[in-house]
Amino acid sequence: METKRTNRNLLVKGIQNLGICLVLMFTGPTILYLAFSNQDKPTYILVLIIAILLCLGAIFFLFRGIYVIMQSLFND
């Protein structure tokens, strides 16, 4: 009888994805706040687009990290 083991390589990749998510979770809203507080500047739209992309990246890396960790725990 074989015992199932955690795939450590996938687990490390999942934790790395969650680390990237953590960084983006702080930088995205901070830049979004800066964009909304400087609406009269000419670079407002560019900074707003970058902030929204960072927030969407945080959501993406969160789900991807959880998915990869689940794969490392439950798949062969």
C-alpha cells in the first residue's frame, strides 16, 4: 500500500504565488488610492489603469496559488 505524499515542488510554487499575491494586495490598492487622490494630474488615467491591473493580478495569483497548493496536496 502506497502512502500519498505532498508534491513539494508544487507546494513551493503555490506558496510563491501566494507571496506574489501578498505583495500585489498591498501595492495595488496603494497605487489606486494615489491615483484617486491625484485626479487633476495628466497621468491620472495611466496610474489608474496600472493600479487596476495590479489589483486584478492579486486576485489571479490568489486563485492560482490556492489551485496549485490543492494540486500538490491531493493529486498523485
